Amino acid sequence: MNDLKVWIALVLNELEKLYHNEERVPELGHDEPLDGLILTVLSQNTNDKNRDAAFKRLKDRFPVWDALADKNIRELEDSIRPAGLAPTKSRRILDILEIIKQDFGSYSIKELANRDRSEIRKYLTSLPGVGAKTASCVMMFDLKIPAFPVDTHISRITRRIGLAAANMTAENISQLLESNVEPERYLGGHVNMIAHGRAICSSRSVKCDICPLRKLDLCKFKNN
Ligand code: SF4
């Protein structure tokens, strides 16, 4: 292991002790990965609570995706309204469903899991409104393909710690983590970093005095 790999492993060990251990990492996937993809589209620019409320309303009204494809876009907009940006997200969802039906013959993307990792990423990011983070979330949570999604919390923490340079994009940081973390630790690392970003290393109030990464000299951030 090189120094960077050791450093990241030590950081992940500490976060694991603080938030979840390997056994306690929540099971966040869906039986049908297309559900995870639509959920992630709903999650853009909103919080988990509103995303989940919109997804529940959507599935209550349209339990199967075939039922949605024939409906008026207004009905779809109405059902996903809690997630915000309803007209844009509705258009995206309908476009994605149409492409999936054309490419796979049904409203399922389970077959994607049999392809190469790079091919899966390329396919998902070719869909309307699906960026690198959305693709990585669907890969990791729903297709069970190794990927390390990087959100705003993980970007902030990796920069503060000194693992990522200030000018690195979320996509660059994701590549850095995927190259230096064991794939079986991606899921735990992802959820624990987000938990740390919410509880201690937040954007508004950073609590270095109670952070184990400060005590163990694993973080280069200087705030005093
Ligand atoms: S020491 Fe401070 S900046 Fe570094 S990870 Fe902990 S809370 Fe964040």
C-alpha cells in the first residue's frame, strides 16, 4: 500500500468507528435498478426527505413504469412535486423511460450489471440529466457494481483533509477514491463520509475540536 492508500484507509477506519461499521451499513438499493435511477433523478437539487416523499407518491400512483409511460406529463409532474423542479424532472423521467424501453425491451436495467464497469458508466451518463454522481449512485447502490459517488459533503471533506486538491472536480475526487480505496469499502466510505459531513465537518460549522481525524493528525485543515 502506498502512503495515500494508507492515509485514506486510516481515515475510513476512524469514520467507521464513529458512524457505522461494515455490518451496520444500511442496505440502500432497489430490486429493480431503474427504481434507483429514477429516485436519483428526483434527488437532484433537493433533500432526502422531499426526494423520498416524491418517490413514494410516484410509486403509489404508478406502481409499474409501464403505467407511467402512457400517462399525461401533468399527472407525473403532480406526483413528483415534493422534489421540486417537477416539469424538468418529469420530462427527464419520461425521456429516460423511453430510451430504456428501446434499449432493453422493457422497463428494466438489470441486464446492465453484466457489462463492463466502464461501459455501464458510459451508458448511464449518456441518459438525459444523468451525471457522474447519479451514475455512480445507481452503480453502487442498485447494480452492486463498485463505484464511489462523490457529493458536496465528500468533496468538502476530502479537500479539507488534504486528500483532494482545491481545484479537483467531484468526478476527479471520485476517480481518486476509486483508485485508492478497496472496492469493498466504497459503500461504507461513502455513507460514513456523508455522515461526517453532516455531523462534524459541515460547511457552516466545522467542529474540529471533537473530530478524531484532528486528534490522530489525519487532517491538514487549519481553522485556528
Ligand atoms: S479535523 Fe476538522 S476539517 Fe478535518 S475532517 Fe475533522 S472536522 Fe473536518
